[in-house]
Amino acid sequence: MEQPKKANRRILSHKASEVSKPSSRSHANSEFIPRYKEITPEEMGISFSKEKLLLSGIGSPDHYIITLESEQSLNLSITSRNKIPIRIIPDKISLSKKSRTADIMVFSDLNSNLEVEILHIRDETKESVTKKAFILGTQGIELRTNGSDEHYQLSHKNSSERFQLMLESALEGIEFAPKISQTLRPTPEVVMDNFEILCLKGDSDECYPDYPFWVDIAAGDLHGLACTEDGRLYSWGTGPFGQLGVPPETFVNLQKEIISVNVKKFWLNKLQDVKMLDTQPPNLKEYLEKDIIPYIPVSPKPIHVNFPSVVDAVACGCYHSMILSEGHVYTFGLGEGGRLGLGHENSVHTPTLVSLTKKCIKITAGYNTSFFLLENREVWSCGDHSQGANGHDGNILIPTIIPFIKNAHQISSAHTHSGIVTLDGTAILFGCNSDHKLGGESPHTYETVGGEKIRGVYCGGRHTCILTENLDVYAWGYNTSGQLGLSSTMFHTMTDPVKVEYLSGRGVVKLVLGWEHSIAITVDGLLYCWGSNMKGQLAIGTMAKEFKRVGLPRLIDHLLGCPVTSIAAGRYTSVFLTAESHPERQTNMFNHWKKALLCEERHMQELANYRFSLLIRDLKRDQLVKKVQSERDKEFSKAAISEREQASVFKPKKPRNNEKYPPESYYSFWDEECHNVETFEDRKVYKFPNPKYYKQERKHTVTVFNGPKKQKSERPKSSDNIDLRDIVAVASNEGAQLDPRLMVSNRDSLESPPERPVYYERIEYKPLYSYGPSLLYPNLFYPYDLVPNPMMLAPSNTK
């Protein structure tokens, strides 16, 4: 059967969605007869902390503060126009001189693109103030994947063809070695379509396949999951532990269907056995790479999981899966460590209900753990300890509450660490702090980052990212592959959150982190990828040597005409949901917009590299200054001693290569490394080829200036005594200053010298250099300008 045209595909998709749920866009377009007079906030005597609100998906909150500017008390009722289903807490407030502010929290119960008007009504005067909020949905028409397809986890057309060849070779006993180009896909391709449901076109007899609206996706190490708007569940990839959610007989029937063209009698007997693993072997990769294709469960295309209830959300760990259905959670796959939460460690092949005390509203799967966010905002978890990633002291077989977490709204988990964000904008990270990915001892708390409240936290294999209220991204942790997105030339591991300047002003609404790569989408549906590209997981369309690691976020121009609505990342894979392509994507106007956008991206890359080089310079300078200060403080904190003892302690170091070094005790941390010294009249320049605090091969220069020259008559008789008060050392641009009262020329004239001499005093330093051009360049798309940009909006549920 031939594929229908894209127009038919869109109409059929919308027809299917109309049956499942009513259109929410129709509410926004319906007429509204106001009962109250519309006025401005200034006229009512109030002000808002934000101009607009942004709600990304179901259950995602945003908040704003109302401040009373006038002296008159106000009683306000807060509601949405046309009764659109969003939750506002509290919905009634009272403002007075004693309590001038009120914090309003807004939650979305919709999963579609919608503009909502929030009314602030004052009943006494029949007046109201309107505030806008935007809801971003995750619906997508096309499901795309790229990266490693070694275990058929991409579900492309090439995956099915390769699986068929490998299946026939295994049954014949012939060795089959696929090419690298077949198993690694650097370009996001559409997942192979599933022609299960057929629809009639109008009153005619023409029959077309129904393409579902995808609403949620997840990616594991060997498999993937997706659910549709009408609640269907699909899975694909390799499922030796049962993480695909179907019984073994299904894989036998699937393999018979694939080789039905070239059926041989002796093949049928071999296809009756499918091996499911109860535990993870120590060499799983070698086990899967052997010629045992007829005996392991493989699905190279999405298969419909027969689940009786409606699936609302999905989540994937490495080898286990979770689904959320009407407040209930079901798990299946590998059970080692208790990650399924069923009270045992056995593997389960079909979705099994998890016992929870309350209704669950969100699920998250770590590599070996499972997390449940209940309706009372408590977080429960189970699974392998993984150095504390489950929030407990050991393995947990059944869901157990994490005691130090309250009022949570977002959860992220990776291999050995996890992060949770509370409703008040605080991030709590716990687990292992290797590579500094926590930023401190577990549990580590960030109340603010960059002076802003936190919107979301995202955990990767060895790094962490935070999204703030102003939609800025901060990253820290391991960075050898550029997964922090800070620079395209220098890959430094960062111990504290550093702002990703390249993404400033782009309006990032969601992030996902793989093992060594990162993905972000903006409010306009633009996709950015950065980090390791060893297996093509960055979707940049190439695997050339110079693109093995990408240190700055790279705009994926393949999908500029198809806005990305949702993203997911596996260990070496990336999964995307894309909206309907723009109808004018082949016109000159669209090409001009694309060219201008890519030109701006190249300019911002150069600017980001320059700013990061300044940041590294300042960090290394501060480290050197702190080290010099610590050595100086150690020396000056010693108790006063006699002249004889002082002469023995401060005895000058023996000259080396006819050079006179400063006292050994003061510059001892330089002596072993510094072998290149240049002497001038009033200064000495020390060049260090490889400082200890710097991992890569770099040169760093420190200049030491001589102290003021003294008269011969004022010099002490003993030439062996060297007084540190006569030396001024400048180890950076900040400098140092000698107390003029302690100079040799003034020392004898002092009637009462100070009891505790001050040898050095810090002085204020104003740098003479400039940081170069500002980042305040006009962007094509601003964070909250959603309405003027219709080409970048996700699909609606209407015709």
C-alpha cells in the first residue's frame, strides 16, 4: 500500500485526535463577553514580577508575584478566561499595607499549544486586569531517531532491512558483519511507520493508515518507548529482559513475518525458541553481538503493546521501562536491584502494577532506579543504590519515600546521581559527587543559580545542567567531550555552575542529557545539540573527525522547517518529536530566514569562544592569587623570633645558574617547575610550562617586581638577613602594597612602631582591559514571543 500524501496524513491525524479529546484551541478562539471593565495594572494599583508566563506541558508550574503599589487595600479573585483547565493557587488574595505581595502559582492540565488569559478581578469596582500565559504542548506528528543502531534501537527502515539480513544469515549459519554506516546514523530519520490501524477517507472506499499523534517519548540503552494522544503504547529495539512489554511469542510471530518472503522449512523450528534473560550477564554487549538473533527478542520497528488502559507518559531506564496510566504506574523489564518496585528482583515481561499509597502524577527512570512523584508532592523511589542515586542507603525493592524531599515538581536521574526541583525553585542533588557533578556533598542544595530561581534540573552520565526562571542554562561537571556547551576549543571540567552564554536569550524550555551529549529545544521549536558525536547522536548529519566532539550548542538545520516539540536521550541515541512542517518551507522567504538564522549562529559561536577564554583566564588568575596569598599568610603568621633564628629561617636559597631567587619559604611552590627566568632592571619574569593546577599543556607567566632600593648607609650590617617587608610581589594584575611606615627609610624615625606590623595591604583594582563586544545582539526570536511566530508552533488539534 502506498503512503498517503502529507496533507491526507495531517487530516487523518486530526480526525483521530478529535475523537479522543475535544479541541482546546476552540476555547481560545470562542467569543468572551466580559462582565468587568478591563483596566491596566497601574490603574488598579498593582504590579507583576513577570510580563508573561510559560507552562511547558502537563503539571509544569510557573509563578509570579503581585505587589501592591497603592495605599488602598485590594481583594482579588484570580481565574482563567473561558474556564480553561489551568490551576491557580491561590485563586483569591488580599493585599494591604501589612501584606503587600502575594506569590501566585499556575499549573497546566493541558498538553497543547494554547494562549491563556488570566483575569485578576476586583468585585467591588467591577474591574479586572488581564495577564497572558502560554502553554507549550508536546504533540508531534513524526517520530525521529538518530545515533547508534547497533541493537535496532533507532527503528529506521534500514534497521528492518539489516535485521532481515542478519536473521537469515544466522539461520543459515553464515557470518554477517554490518558496515559502520548501517549501525551509526548521524541524521535524524523518521521511525518506520506502523500500518496497524486503517481509516476511511470520507465517504469513499479509499483506505489510508492512521498516523498517531505522539505525545511522549523515552529512550533506554537498547530500546525506546512512545505513547500516542489516544493512549496507545509502542515499543521497539532489543528486549532481552522484557523491557519492550510484550511476551516472547510476539517476537516469534514478528520474525516469521519478516522472513515470510524466503521461508525455508528448517527455519521454522529454530524460530520457536526466544531466550529472555532474568539477570544481566557480565558481558551483555558480547552476548548480544553473537549470532543468536533467532533466540533473542528483537523488534526493528514499533510494535503495539497490548495494554488495556490509556497510557499518559513513559520512561526508560537502561534495561527497564515505566508507564503512567490514569494515576497508576506499571513497570516491566530487568528487576535487579529492585528497580521495578515490585518487591522482588525478578524480570517481568509485561506491564505490572506498582503499589503506591497515593495517585502518581509524574514518573522518572534513572539508569538503575525508578522515581514516583505523588499528588501530595512527595517523591518515592526504588531500585539499585548506585552510590546514593536512589536517595536511600541501600537497594530498595518497593517504593519508599525520600525523607529530605518535599513539594517537588520535577525529577531527573542518571547513573550515579539524581536531582529534584521543588515548587519554591530550589534544586536538591544527591548521589555520587565524582566529576563534581553535584557541586558539593550529597545532598547538595541550590536555592538560586546566577541570582535566579530554578525551573528544572537535568542529570547526565557525568555532568549536570540547570534551567533558570529566565530560561538560561547553567552547566557543570565533566567536559572532555564538550557536553557542557561552553566552548568549541577548550574542554575544562567545571566544579561550579557556569552559564552557557551561547543559549542566552534563546528561550530554552527543555533539556535532556545523555552519557556524554546534551540536547535542548526552545519555545520556537529550534533544536540544539552538543557534546560527544562518536556514534552520530548529535543529529548534525556528519561523523567527520572534526565533529567527533562539539563544544558549543549547534543548531540542527535539518529540522528548521519542522519544529521539535519533545526530546529524549539514551546512552548513545537521540529521539525527537517534530510538528507538521511549515507549508512555505520551500519558498525564498523561508530560505532567507534560514540563512539569516545560521549566519547569526556563526557569529554567536565566535563570541561565545571569546567570552569563555576570558572566563578561564580569570579563574586561573584567581587560583594563582589564592595560592600566593595562602603561602604569604603561612609565612606572616609565624611567631616573632630572634635575629639569629630569623637568619637561619630566612637564609637565602643557593643560587642556581647565577640567578638570585626570592626566599625559598615564600616561593617554594614555584621552584620545582620554574626553569625559565628572565631578569630585567626592576622585575623578574617566571615562565611555567605546565602548572599543577592546569591539566593541559599551557604556559603561564608571573612577574615579580623588586622592592625599592635603599641607601647604603641604611642597609643592615648582616647581609644574610633578608626582611620580607622590603619585597613587593605581584603575582597577578591585582598587585600588592607595602605599608609606608615600615619602609627602611622611615623605620628609625618612628617614635612608636606598630605592635603588629602590616606587611601587605590589598588595594582596589580596576582592570584596564575590556571584555569586548556585548551579548546584547538582536535575536530573531525572543524567549516569550510565541504569537508572532506561527511557523514554529506545534500542531493543533483542529483541522
